[in-house]
Amino acid sequence: MESFIGVIVGGLFSLTVVLVTLRWNQKLHENNLREDRRKIKEEREFSSKQAAFLSASEALTRFLYYYTSLPDKILSSNGTVPEEIAELGVAFNRLHFYCELETIEKSTRLGQMLDEALCEVIRAKMPSGFIDGDLKAIDVRISGTKEMNRSVEDEIIAMLQSDPENPRLASRYEQQAKSFQEMADWEEQKVELIKRRYEEIEKCRDVVRANLRTLYESFRDLLLLARRELSFAIDEERYRMILDKYMESMERTYEEFFAEVRKQFQERMQQEKTRDS
């Protein structure tokens, strides 16, 4: 009897050990699954956040290139939003899905600054845009007058060959002379308009220069914030110094380039005045 009880007890003990072991393994497996899922989730969130930051950085870089070149661009007349502007809005909106509140707050503030700076530049750009329209209208008139003069010239040649004493020749010569004078007047207007257009573009460039450093510093701070949120450690003070030196160098290059442009334009205008006089 005692032997039977011993067997039963031993069996129960072994079964208990097996059940405990199975339960422990099940718990361990569940913990491993939870840990794996947590890691996968973190990796997915990190990848999404990193992609959002990269997208915003690239879009902002393209926007700044567009912004600095806007004074020399022709504004769209059909209401189409430039790709650089539309892309930036989409990229900044992605940050709202993946980033911390501090990043969302700073990116929103930067977006407002960019909108204000862009509106200011477009306002400064509009006068030269109107002048572009005036120049195109003059070109159309000149082109039409040249075409008409070719027709008149053909008519004069035909008259001279068939009837040199034709009384209509005088009126055709008078018409031709009047057309040449009109074209000369329009060319003179073009020179003045080109000069005014250049002056308005220079004013627009001044607006760009006035806003550029503030926009750059906000962009730099957003990049640093992104590195902190992604745990990409860096010596932030040294990083600021590197980018600040680059910005100063870029500003000098920018100023020297447009100083040379202004010089050459003034020389060209002086040559035009000398030739006309």
C-alpha cells in the first residue's frame, strides 16, 4: 500500500513539475512574443518618424532654394501652386502623426514663418510680374508691326516693278515710316521697363535677404530637435557653429554675386544711354 501511495505521490510530483515547466515555458514564450512585438512596434515607429523628418528636411531644403530664387522667377498666372510649396505642406503635416508635441509646435511655428516670408516676397515680386506682362504686350505689338511691315514692303516692291508712278506708293512709304517710328518708341519703352523690372527685382531680393537668416536659424533648430527626438547624439554647440559659418559664407557669396550683377546691369544701361544719345 505504501509503495502504491509512493508511486502516486511520485507521479503527481512529476506531473506537477511538468505542468509548472510547461506553464513557465508558456509565460516565457508569451513574454518573448510581447517583447518582440514591442521591438517591432518601436522599430516601425522609429522608421516612420525618421522618414517623416527626412521628408520634412528635404522638402524644406527645396523650398528654401525656391524661395531664394523667387525674385528671378516668373509667377504662375493660372493659380497653380508650385511643387516646392505643396510638397513642404505635405511633409510638415506628416510630422503631426509621428513626432512629439515640442517638434509639432516648432514645425508649426516654422511653417507660419515660411508662409509669412513667402507672402512678403510674392508681394515684393508682383510689380516686376506686372512689368513682365507689359513687356510681353510690347513684344506682341512689335512682332505684329514687323509682320505688317513685311507685307507693306512686299507691296511696295510689287508696285515699283509693275507701276513705279503708282500714287499709292507715297502712302505706303508714309505708313512704313510711321511703323518704324512706333517700333523705335516701343523699343525705348522696353529699355525703361527692363530697367524698372530690374529695380523691382532688386527690392524683392532685399526682402529675401532680410528673411533668410531667420528662416535658416529656425531650420537649423528643427534639425537639432529631430536629432534629439531620434536619439542621434551630436555636439549641438559645435554643430551650430559649423552651420553658422556656412551661412555667413553663403551670405557673402550671395552679396558678391548680386553686386556683380548690379554692376554689369548698370554698365549695360549706361551703354544703352550712350548709344541712344
